[in-house]
Amino acid sequence: MLEHIFNRRPPAVRRGGIKLWCFVALALSALFAALPIRPGVVIGESMFPTFKDGQIFLMRLLRDPKSLHRGDVVIFTIGGETCIKRVAGLPGDRLWGLDFDEMAGKPDYVTSDPKEIARLQRLVQASPAVGRVMEVVVPPRSVYVLGDATNNSYDSRYFGPVPLDAIKGRVVVASLFDHLRLRGAGYAHAATHNPKAHVPR
């Protein structure tokens, strides 16, 4: 009986507590919306070994597309789906690729390294049946993106350069979450050969 009496709280106090928690929740929501940082979760192996399946990362919303650099990992939407890839080429860059199937007209392997380009040219000269070396020029206001796991990645080799307007943000923190794995709706996902993916909103 005494325990029941001491644990009772006046209705006004309970209502005040509820209002306080509602205010705190709204304030945190507003603060989160104002911050340029969003969390994400990688789903897929296209960015392995840099990003593992289920790995958490933080993305900074992209305010100025001109701030992008080669090697940046970006989140973007293409064809109604969202992907995480690495920038291999900026607007105006010339890349070179090896097209194994000349009828396809798309490079199966892409590089901008002069030494690697020379190696590909020597390879094709020695064995023409391997394919052909082709040039890829990144159009204005676009970037060329690749997955780190090139043999298991759906990237610009298939859907072409990505418009800068389609880029949501740049991944800024990932290594801190190497040992933490999550899966869940509403977080960013990576695309492998299956291009379906989702990104934090």
C-alpha cells in the first residue's frame, strides 16, 4: 500500500514529462535534419574490401559538386535506384578501358593510370583476340564511378557517367564502424550486379 502511494505521480506531472520528451524529440529531429551528415549501411559486396556488407558509414550531403575529387566515395541515384561507388573520373577526364567484346562497345576494365594503359595496349597488340582498347571521355557535369570490387560491381561501365545532380553526398566516415554491421530499411545500401539499393533520407 505504501509503495503504491509513493509511486503515484500527479497527472499534471505526468503530462509535463510527456510534453518535455516530445519537445526533446522534436528538437533532436530538427537538429538532425539541419546537419549535413546522414548515416548509411552498405548492402552488397561491390565496394569490398573497403566497405563490407552491412557496414555503417556517415555521408556528408553534397553542397558543391565541384568539391568532388577522384577517389571520393559517393552516394547517388541512377535509374530510380541508389548506389555507393568510387569516383574514377571527373568532368572532362579521359579514361581508357579494355573492351573484351567489341560488339558491346563498353569497357569491361577501366583505368586512368598511364602505365596500366600502356600495358593494355601491349596486351592487345600481342593478342588481338583479347579485345580492344577504347577511350572513355567523361562528359561535362558528370562523373565516372566504379566499384572497388570491379568483377562484382554494377557501375558506370554499365549505366554510363553519373550526372552531378544525381549525387546525394560523399562518404566521410566508415573505418570507425568496421566491426559494426547493421541491416535495415531506410539506410543507404550498395549495389552489386543487382542495381537495387536504398539511401538514407
